[in-house]
Amino acid sequence: MNLRQRVAALPIPSRDYTAEEIKQLARKLNSLIENIYNPGDLVATSLQFSVDGINILLPPSGYGLGVGTLYYEPLTGNVKVVIPEDVFAPSFSMRFKLRDVTVTT
């Protein structure tokens, strides 16, 4: 439910409904429905992923990923989210093949 917008309590009906009271009730119900389908920000103290029988392959680094993308950090075993302040330097793997090596002292 959207925490930014509070929904007022529904009015207590009078003995005989007037057209204005029915309109007021309809407006409040529409507001409540709009609030339910537009949840707004997530407020939570913890987040837990549970996947049964599905392998989720996440990249091992945030390099080249967009903000908000999940990646896996192999050193700690944590799943992280790329945030705008993160900086990921590229890494390279190289192989050299040397034929003649001269060592002088």
C-alpha cells in the first residue's frame, strides 16, 4: 500500500443515504483502489529471495551494468545492486608467449 498517501476513513452512513453521501463514498473507494494498485515506495526491514529449482545467473561484477541491476559479488557471496555512486573498473586477462629471453646482470 502506498505510504505517501493516506486514505481517510469511510464515512459512517446516515439512516437515509443522500446522493452526495453516495458520491463521497464512491470517491473514497476509488481513492483506496488507486492506492492499492499504485503501491509507491517499498518500505522493508529485510528482503529475502526464494527460488525453487531455478538457477539464476547473475554477473560477477557491476561493470557495464545499468543502475538498479543486480550482480553477484563472488568474494563475499552477496547479491548487490548497482547504484549511481558505484565505480567499476574494467579488468583484463592477458597471455604472453615469449620465445627468446636474455637475462643480463
